[in-house]
Amino acid sequence: MTATPNPMSRASQIRLLCMLPALVFFAAFWLLPAATLIALPAEKGWETYLLVLTDARYLNSLLNTLWLSLATTLVTLVLGAAVGIYLARRRFRGRQALISLLTAPLAFPGVIVGFFVILIGGRQGTFASLTSSLGMGRMTFAYGVIGLFLAYLYFSLPRAIASYTAAAESMDPQLEEAARVLGATRWQITRDAWWPQLLPTTVACGAIVFATAMGAFGTAFTLSSQFEVVPITIYTEFTNYANFAVAASLSIALGLVTWGVLFLARLLSADASPAQ
Amino acid sequence: MKTSTPSRAPLLFFTTVGICLFMVAPVLVSVMAGLVNSYNRGLSSGLTLRWVQQVWDVYGSTVGASIGLALACVACTLLLGVPCAYGLARSRSRFARAFEELLLLPVAIPGLATALALILVYGNMTSLRQSFGFILIGHVIFTLPFMVRTVSAAFQRPDLLAIEEAARTLGAGFPQRFLGVLVPAVLPAIVAGMLMVFTLSIGEFNLTWMLHTPLTRTLPVGLADSYASMRIEVGSAYTLVFLIVILPVLWLLQALTTLIQKRYGT
């Protein structure tokens, strides 16, 4: 780097040198592979990139994933906000332990969450035993869209609970107090005092929950669900049919959706807090 | 903040109780299922450790492999990530900002896509493909941003600039300043980053399932295999083993995060 016409200052040389190992590693093991993946569908013709929109089967899988992720996000945000607000406003013994317990599943791989659903709602599950003892036969919900939805909810809720608890703890109590003194109803307090203060968390957390749900592979894999989602489609194309170009094309589409949603959320939260 | 009586927010109270049950009950059912003779007959069939024993016989190697892999991943993210975090924290250039953004991409896009990309380029290098090194590469790519962001935020504390400047005027060379002054000053953040990387690596499945071979299996890979091919009690016992490995690390991480918030504020 000393050969450049404008010799860098010693400090910036050190900075560059510090970043260099990570830069080389990242270029070799992510940038180059990602570029290869992005270029791959072109070998089968440009239309391969649009396969997810033009092929009915892939489009169906994408729409499945989109609406399942959207439903997961909405329900997670509502329930997570309720629990977060409750936990932030109460002081009781074992509160910290309860928060730890509720957020621990963040570290569980998706396969475990899928297994939990099988334990409860599978063929040998508690739910099946319950319905059979009630004379309704062994009912299951693990292998369809309900099982998948509950599993997605299970791995999304810890993140939402943690975010909303932190956000609700830093809410300004005077706003609510003022609203109450002015005679606001509980619904008005929720809408006018809580909601604006929780909006940044809702945007950020909602985006992460949605992106995670879109890309979740382990859960659907364990449940070997009858409801096909994009990660499973990609996996099947790649492993069972060795259809690399199609798998790459679907991966690009999925990556664009998750990255796009996260990017949009960051733009929105940058707008919301100009102080940053 | 003033606390109110439960009767004033019954909806929030019952939602919270319901969600606690929803989150905790499956874990308890799973722990029980791993320790009883028969899941169908429940606790009345008697407690046993034979499923745990069976897990240990069949999948015991995956526990060591996962812990070793996670430790190696922590070491790699330390060596690559801590200097990088310093460089990024001190750079104002557009190039540094762009690199920071790029580093986040492996987290923003599904692990499956990253794994496919790695296989496309390096899948033909047999000795790499068949070693744990291949999984390690995937894990480092995925966890590096967590280390870099955590440590970089700590390096940005304004008092550190003054301390570093003081050390420089006293004649300390860069390696001396870095290892003797800067790293100790951000140590809590580094440890938090290490624990975070460890938990992420231990539990990683999306990438790992694509990158593993029959001879390179990690704990989550073994879990998926046992869920598909073994009795439900064995799967439960295996899940219990995972919980025993992961929970102490999680508690450490939470204790440390609280400590950092108390000491430096948020």
C-alpha cells in the first residue's frame, strides 16, 4: 500500500492492516461464493432468474412462505408486545429468571422447535392422547400449516418479548400519567401513549422476525411438513434433483426478500430517529 | 415506574401466563420424555437413564465435535473480528462503511443460500469438503458480524480515544497499545461477543445441515437425524443433552450483559 501516490497516514495503514484478515476471509468465503451463486442461473438462460414467479409450483411455495411469515410476524408482535409491556411494568420475585427462561429458546436450533411440535401435536403427541381419551381419535396438527405456524411462533416470541420488555422499560411514564389524568381510556392510552413509543421496536423486531421466518429451514425440515416453504423447495431441488441453477435462483429470490425487508426496516427507523 | 394491581390489566396478565406456558411446557414435556421408560405411558412407566445412555453411545461424538467447533469458531472470530472491529470503529471512510454493511449480509440472507454458495465454489475440494474445516468456515462467516458489531461498539467509546492517545505519546507501539491498553478496556464486550458466537455456533443448523458429511456431524445435525430415525424418547434425551450443554453458556452471557449495562450504561 506504500506505492500509492498519496501515501496513507500511518494510522490509516494500521486500520487497513487490522481489517485485512477479515476482509480476505470474507472475500474468499462469502463474496466469491455469493457471486458464483448469483451468476449460476444465467447458464440456463436469463429466464431462470424469474422462475420463482413464472413456475406455478415455485410461486406457490413462495406465496406459502410469504403469508406464513406474515401471519407469524403479526401474531408474534401482538403477543410479544403484550408480554413485554406486562413484564416491564411489574416487579415480582423471579421476574428476571422468568425473562431468562422466556428468552432462552432464542438459542435453540429450529430442529428442536420442530421436535417440540411433534412431541405435543404429532402422532404420539400429548394432543393425540388427549383427543383419543375424549373419544375423538388420535388427532394431530404437527405436520400441516398449524404445526409450522406454532413452531415459527415459538422461535419468534423470545426475540419479541426481549425487545418489547427493553423498549417498554424505557417508556416515559409521564406521558401515560398525563393521558390518564386527562381521562383517556385504556384504548386511547395504548394508541396515543404506548404505540408511538413502541413503534421503532415494532418495525425493527417485525423485520427480523419476518426475515427469520422466511429463511427458517430446520423447523420445516423436522416436521417434514405437507405445507411447502421456499427453504424446503431449495433444499429438495439441490439435494434430490441436483437442480443447482434452480436452487440458486430460488436462493437469490429468498435472499432478496429477507435482505430487502431488513433494509427497509433500517431506512424506516433511521427516518424515525433523526438524532442518530 | 409505579406498579398497578393485576386487576387493572387482566388481558396482559392472562396473555403473559398463556405465553409462559406455551414457551415452557414443551421444554418440560421434552425433558420428561427423555427420562421416562415410555412417553405414551408418561411418568407412571418409571424413570430411566437408558435413553440418555443410548444417545451417548450413538451420538456422543457429536457433543465433543460441536463444542470443539464452537471453540474454534470463537478463536477464529476473535483473531479476525477484534482487529477488524478496531479498524471499523476508527475509520470514517466510505470503504469501511461499505465493508461493515457487506459483513452483515450472511446474517440478512438465509443460511441455506450461504451454504449453497460455499458448496458451489469449494465443494469439489474433497479434503476440505470432508473435514470439519468446511463447517467451521460457514460458522465463522455467519458469526463474525456478531463479534465485530459488539466489539466495534465498545471501541467507539470516546474515553478510549484519549487513553489510546496517552499510550501513544508515552511511546507505546501499536501492538503494545492494542494488546496492552485497548483490548483490556473492551474485554467485557469481547467476552460477550465470544459467548454469543459460541451459542450461535453450537445451535447452528441451516448452514450446517448442507455442509456436513456423514463423518462430520454436529449436535444439531445429530438431533435432526435422531428425530427422523429414532424413538421419540431418544430424541427427547438428546434434546436434554443439548440443553445441558447450552444453558450454562446462556446464563453466563445474560449475567455478563447485565454487568456491562451496569458498568457502562446502555
